[in-house]
Amino acid sequence: MREEDLEAVLEIESASFSRPWTRRHFSDELASPFGYPVVAVMPDGSVAGYLCMKQVLDEAEILDVAVSVSLRGRGVGRLLVETALAAARGRGGTVVSLEVRVGNREAIALYERLGFHEMGRRRQYYENGEDAILMEYTG
């Protein structure tokens, strides 16, 4: 991810989340020595999706991931998560964690297919009272 990707990233973010990250959130990830912000780019150069991960020592956490509404279901999310897992391993990571809304069945199914498993829940974590599922990958 580069600064020039942020307009497209912010559009996807706003379309994907009820409480979207701000430009500052993404700028902070770009500047962080622990951050791993990446974008998936279409052949025409447009941003298809993005992922932000943070890694400290052997523990990484996927903080934010989204795919353009028009491109969902085409493997972009899978590619982003697989890229993050490979990057974490390459940096000595042994654990990757994330949280996901209990109602986001498609994302949960993807994470499970990739080897994540549920480690716990944060009850009524989101503004609408929905639980967050805490997931972990140790592959």
C-alpha cells in the first residue's frame, strides 16, 4: 500500500464498515515499522482490496481487510490473507490473530478454510451489540 492508494482504499473501507477507519489510521499503518499494509491491484491498476496487519516479534494481527463490493467472491480476500500469512511467516511469525463479526459468515468460512480457528468471543463488542469472534492461525 502506498499513499496514492489511499483514496481507493478509503472508498472500499467506507463501503465495507459502519465505522470506517480514517485516512489517519491508514497513514499511521504506512508509517509504522510494525505495519504490513498491502493492496490487491487489478490489471488496470485499480485497487481491488487491502489488508493491514501489524507484527511484533512472532505475533501478528490482521487489523483490517476489505474487498471492493463489486469484486467480492473472486478470491481477492483469500489472496490478501494468504499474502499476510506468508509475510508473517517470513518475518518469523508463529501466530496470526484477527477478530470478525459473528454475522460475517463468508469471512469466517474463508478464515476457517485457511486454517484459522476460534479462540474466544468478545460479547456485544460492536456498536449494534454483535459479538466479535477471536480467531487464530498457528500454521
